[in-house]
Amino acid sequence: MRAPLWAAMAAVLFTGSILAGDAAAAQRETRIPQAAVDAAGELRERALASDLGFKITESLTTEVGPRLAGSEADARAVAWAQAKFRELGFDKVWTEPVTFPKWERRSEHAQVLGASAQPLQLTALGGSPGGTVEGEVVRFADLAALEAAPAGSLAGKIAFVDYAMPRAKDGAGYGPGGRVRSRGPSAAIRAGAAGFLMRSAGTDSHRMPHTGITRFDEGLKPVPSAALSAPDADQLARLAARGATRVRVALDCGWDGQATSYNVIGEIRGKGKPDEVVIIGGHLDSWDQGTGAIDDAAGVGLTMAAAKLIGQSKLRPARTVRVIAFANEEQGLYGGKAYADKHVAEVRKHQIGAESDFGAGRIYAYSSSAPDYAQAADKQIAEALAPLGIEHTPGKGGPGPDIGPFAAKGLAWARLAQDGTDYFDYHHTPDDTLDKIDPKALAQNVAAYAVFAYLAASADGDFGSAPKQVTPPEE
């Protein structure tokens, strides 16, 4: 079918769905019973007074530590999560397999050569191949400058993108910073570079480089790629400004076959509609440098604690609260994609979902994808969150990373936005450790997730989860 005709028909179908939705909405406005609203207030206060979220987070970061996907520690984390769900008294606990390519880091070194010889602190980007490269450094102010470099202009040289990521409460600076990491190596290869360096995608001034996954475009031969700490990026930029500067980068890392890990899932069963679920969670894996406290033991700990506290409520919600500790988020959302693929036929039974994966700063805003007919219930949730200092911001944000693949298939989502002002000081570095978490801020997170999940699970009506599928008309 020609594009204009398909577009016209799509517009008709969309308009029809709106009209049908408006008619249905008048009959099925979603609201939350007052008894549940009252119970949520009591739940909120219990959560604020509890240190359970911090205790769970401490347990994971201490007893397991860093949990690189596919590693022996990752397997221990899976066992830990199953045991912790059972220890907390969840009604049902199980695992679902997730398979992915396995990447390993073994060692990494770099140094400036010549008259100003000195070591540089860097870390291999996830997905980088190993190898030793030596060459003159060519500095670029940002990704666009590197992408504009002519083919062959960097032959035998090492590209260095010196983009400084700005600090932001909502982490908005990570978009352009992350793009340097994901697209920079391929741009360097197209220009003929033998290696790639970048200023870390972070906001700190510590001598601790930030890792993270990178990708190489199909058809390109990968080159060693790494991130420098901010002070080392400053140093290299000063040296390059003085004249030709040669660097040697030696990485021992790379892909090593396939690995299988698991999404670990625990449920607090609902009383009236136990086959319908509200999902919350965080990702179980971490990078291998720190202990994965803010990314994302905190998300796992606070959502486990929230569900446990819901289970202790005198008035149980109608629906089940399902907590998912997702596998291998860091290297490509593998756990989130696997869950979405496995449960896509059950999307209507998934009331709504939310994920905590932005540290442990206080939650300051709430929004969701709730349609018009569920706005009354959405407002009730927002009002119950307001005493926690959380603002209702309709229309803003989007689903968490591991919720995203299922949201793309029709899952309704909620966003509980955490203050990430200092999140990227520690993100993906050796400094991601338990001491960066404020127990009181984490308790506020637990309270927010408990209130949200409890009220969503108690609602009379839904929040709009429905399959997203459009079948093109026949020719």
C-alpha cells in the first residue's frame, strides 16, 4: 500500500480508537477505594520508619559485591536474590533464564610516552576488544567533531573525545555523554583510528574513570576503547595542546562466548485478583569496579522492602505485587527484553510497572502513562505521595530502562523520579559503594514505591495496559 493511503487509514483507526476509548472511559473510570487510600497512609509511615531497604541493599553489596553479568559473582547474586525473597516471606519465588554474550575485563593500562611520560587512569568500555595500541592522540571537543573527521584522517592515531558531561538533577546530561561512549568508537574507526579514548561520562572530578557498554557498527573491526577519569582527560588535553602527544593503551578484555543468568522474581499475592500484577524492581547485575550500590543494589533493595511492607498490611491489595530483579541491564537490557518477550501475551494482566534504576536520591516527582479514564486514580496516588515531598508532574518522563521493552509492547508505566544531582559522580566507577547511600533517603524511596504499588494494585479499574500492535492493511 502506498504511504499516503496507509497514513490516512492509520489516522482513521487512531481516531476511532480515541472515540471508542472516550465512550468506554465514561463507564470505567479507574478509581482507588478510600479504604485503600487510608491504608496507604499507614503504610507510608511504616516504610519511613523502617530500615529494611537499607539492610537488603547492604546485604547484596556486602555478601556478593560487584556482579558483572555472566560472572561467578552474578550467579551468586541470583542465589542471593532467591534466598532473600524467601527469607522475607514472599508468597512465590522463581527464576526465568536470560542468555546473552559474555564480556570480561582482566586488566587495563595506559601511559603517555616520550618526554612527559606518565601513567593515565582509564577503564575499558564494556564491549571493547583487548589489545595494545600506540599512537598520537588527536583531541576532539565533542562527538560531532569526531564524526566530521574525514575517512583516513586518523590512520594510526588514537581519537580522544573530550566532552564534559553537565550535571543535572534529572540526569539529562547523560544523553550526550552516553552517546560519546556508544557512537564514538565507530566514528573513530571510520576515520581510521587505531584506538578510542573519551572523557568519562560522569560529573565528578575524581581520578576514577567511568565504564559502560559501547557498540561497534556492523562491518567495522573493533578497536581498543576506553574512558579516562576527568583529571586524566584534563591532563591529556593539556599535553595535546603543547604539541604532538603519543599514548600507549593496553587492554586485556573481550567477549567470551555466551552466558545464562536469570531474572529473579518474587510475589506478594493479591486477595481478589491475584493473577493481575503490579511490577516493580531494579536490576541485579552491576559493573565490576565498585560494589554496585547505587547502580542498582538500591533499586533491588528498596523494591523488595516495599513489597514486603505491603505484605504486612492489614488490608491486602486485590492484585499481586511482583518484584523483578532483572538480569544484565548494564550490557543491553537483556533481562527487561526477556521478561517482555516471555510475558507479552499477559500484558493486560500487568496493571502497571515501575523500576528504580537511578541511585538512591530522594524521589521528587511522580508521573505515569495513565490514560484519561485513569487520571482520577493517578491523582489519588500522587496525593498519597505528596507528604513525601513528591510533586505530581503529568506528561513528563518515561519508563525505567528494564520496564521500557515491555512498555513498548503496551505495559502502562509509572516514573518515580529520583534526585540524580550527584548520581553521575559515582555511576559505573569504583566509587559506587554503600557509603554513597543515605539511609533516610532510601527509606523515602521505599515509602514511595510501597504507596504507589499498593494503590495501583488496589484500584478499581486499570491503567491502560493493552497490546500495542498495528497490522498494516492488505494491498
